[in-house]
Amino acid sequence: MSEAAFQGEEKKTEDVITEASDDTMNDFRASVGSVEAGKAHRCSRKCLVATSITQLLLILGLVAALMCLLFIPTDSDGEQVVQQLRYSTRPHHIGGSIRKFVDREWRHHGSILGEGPQWSVVSSSASKALEQTKNYGGTLKSMNMALTAYVLWYLHYDLNGSTGVWSNADADTCLWDGVRCDLEGKVAELDLEGRGFSGELPSTLWLLAGSLRKINVKDNKDLGRPSLPAFLTQMPHLNHINVCGTEYGILESDAICAKEIAGSAQAMVIYSDFDCDCCVSCGVSVGSNGVATESGYDGDEDGRM
């Protein structure tokens, strides 16, 4: 065989080998591609399953939350449940919970409550009352207990009460001197007679509007302005006010006398040194039958709350 023919055969052989190599590489790439595609497909299925499970858990959580809301009572017990879910009373959370609750009430009822609490001012009544409440720590078992303690300490500081206004330091405010609670543990009556208060009843007292029925501030001679605070008209359960021996001397409006008392057939009664449609003169008490009788101004048991 001539050299030229030999080189030609060699060239053909190389071409065949090269072509075979290319085919092999193509087959290999195709195989690798198939494997990768399979992995991607399996990954896609796993991701889809994970996403579906996450969505299912989210739906179940929403359903559970909705069921809880549906079965929470609409009475005060239900209100307490909602408060406990929304506000934590753990010792290191109680301060923030009170601020959150109070700020929320001010946002929703600013027209009644007026200027908001001055949390940033250390010497303010709000800040001092908050610190006193936080001192009870883990003994505060509910948001109602925490809020009530805050309001009562606020009264103490805002009205410049004498030292020891609250003689009982127990976290359960129902045990405090002058505080009477209803069966649900909420403040129903406040007897603050002769506590050395001065200034004006603060609108923070309205935070007890859900339960407060009676308030007695008799014989706090430096307490009050010419007219009773307007926010008292917006307290639906309040039906008894005693301002005898205070600076309160007039009602700007008889709306408080005309208001309906929530959950009660009793009419509004204001014991005072001034006249109004629902006022009763100091030294006169009104019995459960609605009949006015004399009782000493200094107050026997019938003339007080």
C-alpha cells in the first residue's frame, strides 16, 4: 500500500474515532441532563409538598383562632379572656402591657379622656403610678388587677394624696381601704372620703367605667373645680356620686342626671352642696325605696356608701 493510501486510511480511522467520541460525549451529556432533570423534578415535588403543608397549617391556625373568637363569651368573662390573650402580665411585660392598653384607650376615646398620659416625664402621675404597679410583679394575676392598681395609684399621685392613702399594699386592690369590688373582682365602689385630695378628678378614672357604680370624695375640701368633670357622664354604670364638702359647686349640663344607668333601674344621684335635677343635699340620704331621709352631714352609716 502506498504511503498516500496509508495516510488516507489513517485519516478515516481518526475521523471514525472522533465521531464515536463525540457521540459518546453527547450520550454522556444527555445522561447527565436526565439525571439533573430528575433531581430537579424531585426537588420541585418536595418543595410543592412543603409549601402545601405550610399553607395547610396556616389555614388550620386561622380556623382555630376563629373558633376561639366564636366561643369566647361576650360578657365580662370573655373580655377578660381577650385581655389576657392581648396583654401579658408577666413581671417583665406588665409595664409595657399597661402602657399599650392605656394608649389604646386614649386613641379610641380621646374626646372623653383629653390629653394623653406623659410616660416620658418621670415625675408625671402616669409614670409614678406605672412604677408602683410594676413593683407588684408576678402577684398581678390578670390585666384587670394591673389596670386597677395603675388607676388607683394614678389617683393618689394626681390628687396629691397624703402618704398612705392606700393602707393595704396587697396587689389585690379589692382588699384596699375604701375599695369595694363586684363578684368579678372589678372595682364597683370607691370611698375616698377625707383623703386630703386636692386638684381635679382625673379622666384616668374613666378606665374603670366598665364597673364603677359609686364614688365618694366627700370632705376633700381642696378637691374640685366649679363644675364636675364631663367624663363622669360617659361612665355607663356610675349612678352615685358624693362631692359634699369639696370645691365642686355646679353642673355645666344636666346630661349626667338624664343618662341611663347600664344594667340598673336606679336613677343617678349626686350628693352635693349645689342644686341639680338629680342632686340630693348633703346630710340627706336616699334609701332603696327612693325616699329621702335626714342623716347627719358628718355621716352616719346610712349617709355614706
